[in-house]
Amino acid sequence: MVDIDRLPYRPCVGVMLANRDGLVFVGRRIDSKEGDAWQMPQGGIDPGEDPEETAIRELGEETGIEPEHIEILARAASTYRYDLPEHLAGKLWKGRYRGQEQWWFLARFTGSDDDVNIVTAHPEFNAWQWLEADRLVDLIVPFKRDIYRAVIAEFRDRL
């Protein structure tokens, strides 16, 4: 049996992508066993990769949005961590991590909805929408809600 408390956190970024109207991008995860799970784009940092570079790469990989349609507005003042629930710990990411440590970015989407294409090489979402920030927390899996509340509070005045 794996001692979850001894596992490290997976280095990761998250991106709050806001459109011109201040609405935030969320996608519904294809692989969720937690039901109707939506989330903002996020993903692991590759070795030697800068978190901001990761944010731009992950947006492209998950949403099809090209870098020219993204303007990074802010980086969170600190990282955020979450632990996986017991039934997922030791299973996700080949059992190597207890959860994630995330560097969050606020980015402005400067393109049009036609520039979003979630049918990517390795799709993570099967639907997407623009939402008011205050509605995000209700759609997120419970173990990520505290982070979403904190990220929304930190970036709210810039939306």
C-alpha cells in the first residue's frame, strides 16, 4: 500500500481564461469519474519548463487556442495545493503524486469563439462554455473548490 502522505505534489499550472465580457472558460472533462466535472484549463509542468510557458502550452493543448489569442494579465501571488481524495490518491498520475501544487495565471482571450477547438490531438474536454466567475465553484469537483474560491478572489478585480 502506498503511503500517500510521503508522495510529492505534482507541479502544475491553472489558467483562468477570461473573454472580453469577463466570463471565464470552463471545459467538461472527458475522463471524470466524479460525474459532470468542469474545470478551467490546467496541466503539468514539464521538466525545465517555465510555468507561464506551460500555461500557454496547456491552453493550446486543451482548447486549441493559439498563443496570439492569449494575453497573460497576472500570476497568482503564491501557489495553491490540493490533495486528491482517498479513492483517487495513489491511482492518478501512475500513483506518483498525492495531489497538485498549482501556479495560477489570469489570461485574457482576445480571439473569437471560432478560435476555440476542444477537438485536439489528446482531447480533455467534451464541452465548453463561458461562465460568470461566481458560478465556477458549483461546477467543480469538491476537492478543488477551495482553490477555485481562492483563485477567483485573487483575480476577481481583473476580470
